[in-house]
Amino acid sequence: MHEEITIPELTEVVARVTALLGPREGSVVQLEGGITNRNFRVNFGGTDYVVRLPGKRTEMLGIDRTAECIANKAAAGLGIAPNVAAMFEEPPCLVTFFVNGREMSAEELRRPDVLAEIGGDLRRFHDSGTELPTGFDSFRLVEEYAESGREHGSEPPEGYDEALETAHAIEKAVRDRPTHELVPAHNDLLTANFLRDSDHIQLIDWEYAGMGDRWFDLGNFAVNNELNDEQEVQLLEAYFGEPPDERLRATLKLFRFMSDFREAMWGVVQRGVSELDFDYDEYTRKHFDRLREARQDPRFDGWIEAARG
């Protein structure tokens, strides 16, 4: 038996959802793994749902809850995300159907058949024509996160200025190049956000969704799941429908860097404002160390040149 969870805003949300979806059955179970929000599994009317309460000051992270809901619904329509059951502004929460599946591992996500499925799913969402009311620009976000962190007593790590200089070089290289038009994007393709149900891969946690560069999704997935060169080619071929040329391969490498830069600076903000029990210092160090290692690759400057086309 689970101990009953008593959080005032959760109690209010459960009461409101009960009026929509039916009486609550059983205990409220807190789900593990969230590093931004608090997530709970609740049964209403005989069906399991996930109720999510946003973390403290998540608007500082560039999160737009309306965009999240629109993106989640659009992805559900494509069969690649759980359906949205309800959304409230006060107290803020999102309720989605619980995915009766299993967590996927990075090793599984690197398999050729899985890369083919994910590449196709991302392309379908990017090309869906979904219009989101907010943008996601990784080049501006790292600067905004640095400012927000400083305002809350959390300084960027040593090497931030050098990383920002590299980010500006990448931005200049890809600006106005083909395939960089704004599209609806997920922007948070961590391993934990992929679940396998009986038939398909389900992608959860759409809170960072916004109109952005498709390459951020591709680089974000590649670096977070530690794809090697061959696996990157497989992902790009599944996404574009043909073997990638040098420019496409180089662009993916550059957006792996931007993904880690954004994750590191996200950690800078969170260690200043979050109330969750999570080691944001270690999270920041991990991603900053990885982007430094990427920048030291002797091929990096060549990737910037290749991305220019």
C-alpha cells in the first residue's frame, strides 16, 4: 500500500479532474525521474493517467504550457505520444493518459530499427504543420539562461564565454541554410522521454516544445543517447530518406554541441531556483565537460566550414 500524498495543489487538481474523468480509484503514486516537475499516477474512472504539477519558476526555462499542450495533442494525433486528457491553468497542471509500457534504454534507442522509427517519427512531427505559440532558439536560450542564473546567484561555469563564442560561430554558419526553417520541435529528447508500448515508441514530456530548428532535435537525440558516427548516419538517412552528405553530417555534430550547451545552462538556472532534490551541479558539469570535449575534436572547425555548404 502506498502512503497517501498530501500536496494542496495536487488535492485541488485531483478534485477538478474527478469531475471530468470520474471518481478517483486507489492511491496517488508519485512517479520517479522528473527533474523539472512533480509527476503522479492517478486512476480516474478506471483509467490510469499522469498528473503533472510544474516545478518552481519553470517559465524561466522557456517553457510555454499552452505550446506544450498543442504539441502533445498534435503528436498524439500522429500516434507518437499519449493523448492529453485535461489541462488547467490554476493550479497549473497537465493530465495525460498513462502509457502502459516500459522505459527504453540508450542502448535500445541506438538500434538500427529503432533509429529508423525515431527518425521517421521526428520527421512527421516536424513536417506536421503544427503552429506553436512560442519559439525555441538554442542560441538565445544559452544567453538567457546565463542571465537568469546570475540573477539568482548561480554563475555560469568557467569556459562559458568560450562556449558562447563557438555557439555564435555555429549560428553564423547555419543561418539561412537549407533545412533550418522553423518547425514544431520537441527539444528535450532525453532517454527517459522514450517509452515502448506494445506497438510503437511513445514520446513524452513536451514542455519544451516550440517553433525551432529541426537540427536541435536531431543533435539533442544523438548526443543524449550517445550515437556514434555510424548511428548518426542511420538516423539522418531515416530522417531525410537518403544517405546524408558532408554538410548534413557536420551540422548534426554542431547541434550536439548546442544541445549540451543548452543542457549545461539549464542546470545553471535550476540550481538557483529549483526546489527538487536533484544534483544540478553535477548535471551542469556533465554537459559542460562533454561540450568541451566536443570542441577539442580536431575536426570541429571543419564541421563549421562544412555546415556553411
